[in-house]
Amino acid sequence: MSADRIDKLLQDIRLVDEDRHALVQALREQILKLDKGVTEEVKYGGLLFSASKPFCGVFSYAKHVSLEFGEGASLPDKYQMLEGEGKFRRHIKLTSQQQIKDKHVQAYLLLALKAATPA
């Protein structure tokens, strides 16, 4: 994926809201550190992250940032943080960087990555 498209999306988010931009950047850093094979691309209006297949996405909205899991319904939800009632997708809404820790985002990211990576 072109780094230019990623940079353009991040600049657009920054122009609208510095705090949401910082939150998106914090999530990006955490996701990309999960494994050296994690890639990102602009898709569906946000950032889609993949290992051997897509495992999560980060989307900036007017009042929050959503961390989306395409196969989230199959993830264990020990901390009861996953929202959504669709057949597959679940998400975690975030409004501050502190919520990354408070909502146990790292644990959910590891579960999603593990589910997307062949054994």
C-alpha cells in the first residue's frame, strides 16, 4: 500500500481533530508493533491492518475512533469491551489515549492477530 495514501488520510484526520489524530497514531503504533509482518492500507475510509489476512481496522469518526474487528464475534470478550451485534464484526469505541489501556486494547489486538495468523 502506498505510504502516500496513509499519510494523506492521517493528515486529513489531523486537520479535523488533533486529539483524534493522536489517538489514531497511538493505535497504529501499537498494532504495527504486534508483529513484523503486520501491514496497513487505506480501505473503507480508514486503516486496515493485516497479517496473513485482515485482523483489525482503525476508523476516525466525528466524536470517537473505532477499533474494528471483522471477526470480532468469535473473539473471547473477557473484559466485555466489544460492541456490536452483527453476525461477525465487533468494535471498541475510543475517545482518549487512556482508554487504550483502560479498555484492554492490547489483549484484543493479540487475540485478533492470533485468530488471523495460521498456526
